[in-house]
Amino acid sequence: MHPFSYTKVSDVAGALAAGRRGGRYIAGGTTLVDLMRESVERPATLVDISALPLREITTTAGGGLRIGALVRMADAAAHPKVRATFPVVAQALEMSASPQLRNMATMAGNIMQRTRCTYFRDVTARCNKRQPGSGCAAQSGYNRTHAILGTSDHCVATHPSDVAVAFAALEASVHLLGPDGRRSVAFADFLLPPGSTPHREQAVRPGELITALEIPSFPRPLRSGYLKVRDRQSYAFALTSAAVALHVRGGVIREAKVAAGGVGTVPWKLPAVERRLIGERPSEALWAEAAEQAADGARPLRHNGFKVELLKRTVERQLRIVGGAA
Ligand code: SF4
């Protein structure tokens, strides 16, 4: 572990001042401390923001939800408003990590977590994300768990968060506060695909602090849920996953929000699947036809070709679970 300084702030103004001086925010620490132990991350200054008043979950005027950045994963999963309004969020959280980690990790920290690519965490391996320009050991290495969508020649790592897949499906936004004031970023623009700069992972400006995540309102009733396929049933990252939300009225699908995890360099929204569903009546045939488009544009690597079919089956199964059949 490399030497670093530590300061704890008690208000947002203090956090922003420390952030302006180059301090690195930390709250639950469930990702960053691990990475510091492994010398993957070497921040000079840690700014502990865990005491900031960003722990509320509130209903917005239109019936959406605003989740404070420092709400613990376990608290968000157990919150009655989250469970009643967006079960897909509660389920994604409950299928993440372990109970101990969910009791520590925060919602903002969850979406900011870094990839679990083993080469990223091995400082002796080539990795453009950890050391820009050094290469990508995963391209020719063992890439069974890597991405098939949104990849580039520079990086093929997946984004590991489950709840980020639910946020992508629901078209959430991220609220930020920084030296230039407040702003809000659509979730689709917040996590960045690797392109030629895989070390740039989020649309956060220097010194900015995430204050909340907001899920917009939807027509009711909205059925939603999350399905995660993994090598073992607890404490494992997704091989594939699907977040689905459907509004069905008069026997017809009026709204469809679908995203996939475990397959993309960022949570992967599936607009072609959504378009196929809207205006149709739920049926077994419809779920299969829509899911057939889930892997459009996939570029499998040597060891992860199985994800193409697994993704389609995961999406089909979750459409059936959420939407039922006529
Ligand atoms: Fe690094 Fe990305 Fe390649 Fe993994 S896939 S070794 S994170 S550049």
C-alpha cells in the first residue's frame, strides 16, 4: 500500500473544496480500498464523504424516485418505496455482492465501481485501462467473462454493477455538484464505452460529487424485475443479466424498458427489443422474437461466444417472468 493522506469532511462545501484540491472521494470504500491494497489505484489524498447528508430516498413530483448518493445498497434494497415502485432496482441490489458489502457500499459508489477484469487488477499485466497505451492482455488471454458488446481494440472489460443495468433500463439520471455548479447527466451518457480511452470511465468532471440518482416517473402499473445468470448463486458477477420494465394497459404493451448486464462494456440498453415489444400483446412468441435481437452487434471473443445465446435466453426468460403471456 502506498502512503496517502486522509481527511473526513462533514459538509458538502468542505467536500467540494477538498475535491478541488485533487482529493479522491471515498464512502463505503468497498472497491477503492481493495484497489489501493493491490496498487492498482494510488490516490495521494482520500476525502471521506460518508458523513454528508446524502442518504435520503424521496418520491419526485411525477412519481419517480430520487435516491441519495450515500444510501447504502442494503438500505435502498429494503426501502418500501423502492420495492413498491421499482422492484427491478431492489432485485438487482439483492443479487449483488454479499450482505456485508451491501451494508457498506453506497449507491453512487456502486455505479462508480471499476471493472473486475483480472488483468486490470494484476499490475504485472498489460492493461490500457490501468496504464493507458500499455495494451490489453484480455484480448489474447482468457476472456470468458469479458464483454461482447461495446468493445474496442483497446478494452473488452465489462461493467460489473447490477443496479446500473436497472438504471440504464429505466433511463435514470445522475445528479452532480461541482466547481461549476449543479448538473444532471442521463445515465446513458454517464458510463463511457472504452473507445480509445478506456481509462476514462465516467462523465464526472474533476472535483465533482455525485449527490443523487433519479429514476423518472412511468405510467402505472409498471411491472419490473431483474434476472442474473452467474456461475454460482451468490457473490458472483453476472455472465448475463436482464432488467425489464413493462407497462401493459388494455392487454397491450405501452412502455417497454430493457437493458442487459454482464455482456457490455457499459450496461447495455436494448432499444431494438423495446421497439419490438411496444404496441404488441404479451405472448410466448413475442418474447422469443424480441429477445432474438438482444445480441445485435455482438462481437464475441475467443472464450465468450456462449454469451450470445445466453443473453438472448436471459432476456427472453425475464420478459416472460415480468410480462407473463396471454
Ligand atoms: Fe485492461 Fe480492459 Fe484489457 Fe481488461 S479488457 S486488460 S481492463 S484494457
